[in-house]
Amino acid sequence: MITWLLLISLFSKSTQDGSGQETGVLQCGPQNLTLTGSNQMMLVTWEDDPSCSAVKDLLIYELLVLVTDEQVHRDEVSVTPDQIGSTHSWNWTSYLALECVSHSVRLSLRYRNQTGPWRQEQTLPGNEKSTQLEIYPKDRVFEVGSRVTFCCVLPAGYIFDGMNLIGYSSANNNITQISNWIYALTLHLNLPSEHSCTDVKCRANISRGRTTENGACAFIGYPPGDKDLQCETQDLESVRCHWTVGRHTHLPTKPTEYKLLGRKCADGSPGSCSQKVQVNVGERNWTLMAHNELGTVELSDRADLTKRVHMFAPEGVTASTVNARTVSLEWGWKLPQYNNLNITCQVNVSHGSTNTMSESCGVGLNSAVLTDLIPHWQYNVKVRCGTTQHFWKWSNWSTRFNFHTKGDVPDALDVWMQMKDNEITVIWKVPLANQSHGHIRDYEVTWAKTTETEPQNRTTVAHTKHNLSISIDTAEEYLVTVTARNMNGSSSPSTITTPPFNPDTNRVSTSRIAGVNGSFSLSWSASPTASCGYVVDWCPTSGHSSVEWLKVPPHETNAIISSEQFKDGLRYSLSIYACTQGAPVLLERREGYIREKKIQADLFKRLKWKQQDSNVEVSWDPVPLTEQTAFIEGYILYWREDNNNNNNNKIFFNVSTDSPEAISLTARNLMISSYRFTVKALTALGECGTKEFPASLNSQTDNLIKEVIISLVTVFSLLCLITVVCYRHWVCIKQKVYPPIPRPLFTDKWLTSPVEHICRPLHVEECYHSEADIMDIQELLCKPGALVNGYVSNENTLFIFSPTSNGYYNQPLKNCTPAPLCLPTTTVPSQSALPSSPFRSVFPNPSYDLIMQTGDRQCDSEPGVQEETHLERNSGGYQPQGHTETITPNQKEEDPVNLMSCVSTYILLPQSTFK
């Protein structure tokens, strides 16, 4: 019992002691509370009450942040027993600028789940009572990607109209009202400032409809992003570090600061900084610090600078000696220390788009020799160097140096030939500028038979010409040599052997080839005769273009043939030759197009068609190669009835051939109708070269009738033409074919008794005796002025004629003055047994006397005509009887005589019928 009483008393005592201790702790609390602000961050500091020193457990301070008397944040700070009695601090960043509104902080103590009252409170006042429109924060730096709130403080009487950030869409604006005169704009900053900063605008309405606005500048950018630090030395007395500069911070007014080894870097090239140091053997750390208002980056590199020597570029590069194919270069160093270093240098030699690199090394190297240069050529060189031992990196290139090599004789020409008929054209490629080594003056060509020891022919070709046609005996081999000459001399001779022309040996099969990507890809079988390689030449299949060629080494049997002269749609012939010690040997021949083009319409010239019974043969001239822009595989002929009333008007028929050489196609078994024919060429690109024409078929009967009608019309037209011509020239034709015959004039005694005969003299030019009957010559007078054999008879001139001899008649009588001739008037009986003259019969006419007069015109007797004589007849010894009467030109008759106009050559003397 006593024990229980002791225990109860002890418990009561301990309870009283604990209550007194807790009472002392609750008297402990914060004191000397201070509140400061910077930008948007608040800093709170306080101390412990001295009574807190008795506490042996953990103390917890609670902090409460109020904005415009509204709680916006709550936090706790734990204080361990060993921290009791020291100054405590806490900071917090507000989402609003501290200038916008008042920020208050309250502080209380909690111990063993018991919380004391809010004993301390501090307030940072804002600018709520501003007299003008204000925006906060001002001139603040923000990182891209952050979320920021801007506030607009309105003076009394202003009405809020809006806020925005330049460059951001108003649709993303989140505007809240904090109080009657404070508004906030919250944005996600995803764009950096383009220029110096980004403007924030706030607008408000003033009384009487006036508005006003104000703004603030916001710097939006990035923290430093530099990396990859490397440190080296150039002068062996300082360290120079390089790094990769990060992205643009977009903070031009807040640049990044750099410090190397804790010392600020002088403004220089970005990504580089140097400091004077003692360069010793051994590694050490090299540290770089990059800082701006948004962050800090620290970079480091560990290196031995004696193994990181980055040399300065060589200086004063020049040429000490310049020859045709070699040049000696020299240069100097910026630092004398380099003369003791083992140096390796590279020399870059360039001309045009070609670059070559040569390398040399040595202690303190300051010269180099360039070889294998092109004579008479412009070059430029640059040099860079580095240490041979512990090579770190090459120096920068030196300044370029230009030089021009001296001239030399031209290089040997690339020679080929082209054979046409009995003429060979020797061709050589124009020497390039890097092959001529100076201006080419001319070319010298010599040729001789391979069996001759010395050239028998020599000629000079102008430098503007690059071929020569020579006429040689194509049955022989000739050795042709070509050299080029410039001011420095002649090139090495280039020779080619012309093969003897043999149609059998020069004929090889030709195969087709197709172009690929603007060129021909050739391959062929190796030839054992190709001791010096192969030659591939090509030229257009048609025309007279010069040939191009390519020489291929002996171990290669393929080549890509390309040329700037290649054209689509033009056929080319390619020949492959084996290069031998003698004449080249033709191996293969190809034909093809770089790219086939569709043949244009109207390909077929002089298209003709011919009907054969019910068939129609369509023919054309052979298509020239110049018109073939693709390989012709054959031809096709389409036809259809050309009848608008026919329902089958759209039904086509065709016939084709696979022969490219065909020049005709026949459509068979056609009906008598009108057709439309179409001829096309077949190519790999399809049907092309279309030519169309109509044709009408006729029956054979119709053709016969047509031919007969045509013949009759032709004959009738010819007869009409002849009739018209004859009608228009009838007078002339009549004069030539049947001239007019004059009528005779009879005397008064023309009808008298035949017994009364008067013998009158008749002047005749000549008398021939024949077997004809003896005639009784009558008088025949010609009227003066009448035409006689084309002559006009004169008045009072006696014209005398005699009968013509056997076999002659109508011979013109000559005008002359003959001697009088007496003709007997006695009638002689006709001898019926004698034949009459086949030309003009002598007939008797005793009923009239014929008197004829002729003019006084003199004429010469024609050859063979005898002198004038009396008319006599020697047949049977007959002698003329009876009296004769001479007629003189001026004889006067008692009875008037009526004269008759006549043409003497057409007067027939009547034959006497009296006994």
C-alpha cells in the first residue's frame, strides 16, 4: 500500500515538472523579424527568443505569405537544438513583382504539436497608390520557356482596357483582376527577344473618351551554352583556349562574361581567350567560366602545353627559282623559337579547279621544291606547318603566292584518222592550254608508205586547222606523223598507220546500243592483237560531222562515252578498234541513240497508192536517217471506210511489216468505196510519223470507160486544135499546097476551023525532042503585068516556051530575048502507039491559036539548058512542013487580039487530032 502511494506521488511530481517546462517553451518564439525584397524574391530573417535556449528538441517555425491580405503561400522552417540561438532565414519568389502589391509575412512557432500564435508580421508595401499608369516588372531578364506574370497598376479614375506582349497572340493572353486598380497578365515565354527586348503594353481609358498606355521592357533569352574547351600555345609563352560558343543568348545588353583561370577575358574573338602563363612540361587543368543573368557554365581542359603547339602561319612565301617544270619556294617565321622545332609543312599547289598537295619536313623548315609542273602555266601556292613531334594541329594557311612557269615544247598530239572512199582524213585533238605550253604556231604532217624509209610527203597546217585530208593509195599502208610547233620548238611526233582498204576485212556486224544518262556504256571482248590498247570513235551516222575518239588502256575492255555534242534523237555510229604496232584493226561497230525521240508526224514523203483489182498498194520513199529520231522497227497501214453514212465508220483494219527497209504495204480484198488510209512507223516509243490520205476505189469497168472517154476527149481536142490552126493559116497553106491556076485568054480565031492553021513564030528557050506526037502549037499570050512563075511580065515582051522534055514539067521559063522560031501549022497525025508523057500530055487542039508574050527581063540559062534553036523533031527523020510565021514583039495584027493572063509553067499545049 505504501508502495502504491509512493508511485502515485512520483507521477504527480513528474506531471507538474513537465507542465512547467512546456509552459516555458511556449514562451519561446521568433524575434527581430525582418523582410526584404529584390525583384520578385522576398528574404525573411529572424532570431530565437532567449527562452528557447532551454528547449532540447526540434523547433518548427511556420511562415505565411499574404498578398493583399489573402494567403498565397505557407511554409515551414525546422530548427535543430544546435541551431537555437542563431539567426534564421527563408526566401520565397512571388509570382508577382513586389512593386505590384503589398506582400506580408507572418511567423509562428510549433513545438510538440502545439502551435503558438502569429507573433511576428512584416509587410513589403507595393505601389498600389500610383499616380500614373505603371507596368511591373520593368527591364527584367527572363529565360525562354519560363512562365511570367506582368501587372498593370492603374491610377484612380482609370478604366482598364487591355494588356499584351509584343509578338504574342492575344488569344493566349491570360488576364486576371487582382484588385480594382491592379490587373495581371500571365504568359508562357516561348520566343526570345528579336532585338534588344520585348515590349509589354497596358492600355486604359481616361474620362471623356481619352485613352492612354504605358509599357515595360522584358529581356527574353537563354543562359550560356558554351562547351568543348581546348587549350594550346602558339608563342610558347601564353595559353590560348578555344571553345564552342553556345547558341545566341538574345541578350545583347546583358552579354555573357568569360573568365579564364579566374581572370576576365579581354573582349576579342568569340570562343577564344588567352592569358600569359609559364609554359612548363606537364599537365594541368585549364578552367573557363561563362556567366550571364540567366545562368553560369564552367568548362575545364587538362593538357600539357608543350605537346599542344599550334604554330603561326608561314610569312613571306616567295619563289626563288622558276623553271618550266620546277619551282623553289621560300618563307619565314614570326617567332625565332620555331627555328629550333622539328617542323612538317604542306604546300598546296592549285591551278584552275585542280589542287595538289606536297609535304616536306625538317628542323626550322623554311623552303620547298615543287616538281612536275606544267610549262607556261599560272599557279598559286599556300603553305601551312605543324610540329613533327607531338603533332597537335596544322597552322593557318599562309597568304597565297602566284607564279608563272616558263614555256616548253608542246606535248605529243592525240592523233586519229577517218576513212572515206579513197581519201583519208588525219585528225588530231586541239592541244589544251596545259598541253601546248605556249602559242601553237602550226602543225607539220608527213606521210609515206611503210615500206619507205624516209617521208616522201610533207605539209604544214595552220594552227587554226586540226585535220588534213590526203589522197593516197588505199591498197597500201601509210605511216602518218603529226607534230605541233610553238616558239620553243616541236613536239614529239605522233604517228598513226593507215590500214589498206579492203571491203571484206573492213566489214563487221553492227549491233544496237542505247544511251544511259546522256552517255553510251560500251563493253567488248578482249582482243589479243590490242598490244597498245583500244580506240573507240563515234560520230553521227548521217551527215559529214567530224569524228571523236577515246583511247582505252590495254587492260580495260569497257568505256563510258560522253560528249558535249551528243543530242537526243540523233543516231550515232560507234566503232571499236584494236591498237596495234601497225594499223588499227576494226573489231566491232555499234549504232544507237543517246535518247530516242518520237518521230514527228508527216514522216512519209511522196506517199503514193495504186489500185490492183480489189487491193491497194501504198508506197513511199525510203525514210532518210536524218528523219529517224528513233529506230524504226517496221510499218503499219490502217484503213477505214470514209463514209459518213456507214455505221462501221470507226472500224479500223490494218496490215503491218517488221522490216525497217520496207517501202510499201498492201491492203487486200477491199470493196469499191472511199477509204482513209493512215501509215505509221513502229518504234520502241510507239507508233509515230503519222501520214494520212483519202482514196476512192473504182471498178475495172469504170476504169475502162474512163480510159476510153479520156482517149476520145484527147483525140477530139487534138483535132479541134488542128482545125483552128489550119483555119487561121488557110491562105498560107493554100498558097503553098495548091496555088491558083490562071485562066487562058482566047483569040477571036480560037473556035475557027481546024483546017485553017496559021504558022506564027513562038520564042522558046529550048526545045527537047521526044517520042511524043508532033503537036500543033497554038498561040498563048500573057497579059502584061501578070504573074509568071513568080515574075511580073512586061508589056510588049514576047514570052516563048516549048514543050518540056520527057520526065520534066512545070519548070519555070526564063525571061530572055530569044531568036524567032517558026512552028509549022501542018497537022501531024498522032502516033497512038507512043506513050504519053507522064508529067504533062501533049494534046491536039486545032480550034484555037495560042499566043503568049513575055517580058523584056534578061536571065541566064540554068545549067544543062541548051542554046536557043529551031524547034525540030528527030523522031523517024520527020521534018516540019508548011510555012512558018515569025512573031515579033511589036507585031501588029489586023484583028485585035485579046490577051489572057496565065502562068507559063501550067500551060498545056493541045495535041492535034487532024490528019
